[in-house]
Amino acid sequence: MNKQLSLVIILFIIGFAIYFLIKNPAIFKFSFNAPLGLSPLVSTTTSPSKESISSRPSRPPQTLPPKTQIQESPPPKITPPIGFSVEQLSPDYQKVKISSVSASSYSGNQIFLRANYNNKNPFLVTGLRIKTNRGEIIIPQAVSDYSPSGLSLPVDIYLNPNGSINIYGSYSPIGQNLRLNKCLGYLNNIYKFSPTLPNNCPSIVENNKSKIYSLSGYCQKYIFSLGRCQIPRADEINFLSTDYNCGEFLKDINHRSCYNDHRFEKDFFSDKWWLWTATLPLDPYHDQVRLFDKKGLLINEYIY
């Protein structure tokens, strides 16, 4: 009887073990890479279930902000003057402008040109053609550096940005067109320019104080009375020559001395050019003044 009971108990234990193993198959899965000291039957890693993976919210794909593109502004649209097409405009259109025109029987006909201040380089104007309803002229050469010897040769005119040209319908008394400089005003004492050259010569007093203050009081008074670019008259020099030092100083007030003293100063030369063309065909009432390049293409127009 006891043997039968023992056998039943053994069979029950074996059956329960088989049932437990069938219901728990994961017990057979173990890691061979288990850390030292752990049973290889114990798994050291856990893998997320499919439900946990699918239940996580998905991260939206990352999008980079679009690159800002620098757009070049289109070139300004050119509207040609009435009677002209775009094809008839010069590549140098508006690089030189006719700034004003004066048609006068009293002061004479005058045309004023000015280079665009946006120009990157000096602009060649010699050879350009100015046409009006009454005729035309070609812009000539001019003397860039007029020396006291008067032997300077004319050259092509290159206008610096914002440089200007004054064209007069009269004659140059020296037979030359000129680029203005600090000392040209002294020529007004010798020649009759129309119009008069600018009298903006350097001050005699400011540049010769030490010499002047050592002269006699009467001599100083006379020197202080002189205007800019004014040469002492010969009779005045002779009268004051009784004071030798005074007479010698007065003899040096002229174009030559001014040129020699100031020729190499940075601001000696001006960006203004004066030209005399003998005739300037302008209508005294109304006219069209047009500037053309050497190929006959329009650079600028002025209507009055």
C-alpha cells in the first residue's frame, strides 16, 4: 500500500513538472554571454514586445529650413528718349550728361557737360559729337598741364567721375583749351578770356607771412591790398622799388612763381575743363542738344 502511494506521488510530481515546462518554454532560453556570477539560464537582455514598439509615438522626419537664396536685382530698365530705340543708345549711355545749356547773344552760347559720379574710371570725351538743330561740333583736345612757357601740347580729355566741361562759343586768347588749376587766374592779367578764368589762386599772404612781415609797413599795406591772382602793375613796382626788398618780392607775384610753388600739390589740378570752339550752334529760343559717341549712338539729350 505504501509503495503504491509513493508511486502515485512520484507520478504526480513528474506530471506537474512536465505541465510546468510546457507552459513556460522560455525557461529553456538562456544567454551564453551571461555575466560572471549569473546563471546562464537567466537572460540578461530584454527585447521590447511588438505592442510596446508599435505603441510609441513616431517622431516626425526632420526638415531643414530652406536656404535663403540671394537674388540679384535685375539691371534698371532703360527708357530711351522719344525718337530713339534701345538699339540706338550707346553702351556709355548717361555716363556723361549735358547738365545745362545757355543760348545768349550777350554772354555767348555755352554748353556744360558733367561725368556721372558713378563712373568707375575716367571717361574719354575727346571725339564725341554734339548735335543741335542748327549744326554740330566735335569735342576737341585740351592742355592738361599749362606751364608758364606756354609750350604745353594738347591731349585727349578724360573726365574723372563728376568732372565737368564748359564749352564756349568763342575764341581762346591763347589758342588753347585748358584744364583748370590753382594758378591759371594769373593769365587774366595778360589775356582777355571770355568768360574770365576763375581767380582762385593761393593767397600770397598766407604762403609768405615770414617774408612779408619783414618788409616795410607801406610795402605790406600794398601787398595786402592785392586781390587773388592779381599781378602788381609795372608802375607800382617801380614806385615801390625804392625799397629793394619790396620790389623784389613784388616781381615774384605772377603765374610762373605760383606754378613753381604749387605745381606738385595734390589739389593743384581741377576736374574742370574749359573749351572754346569759336562757334556753338544753338537756337536762342528752343533746341535739342544731343551727345553722340564715335559710332553715332546716343549718350545723352538735353531739350530746352
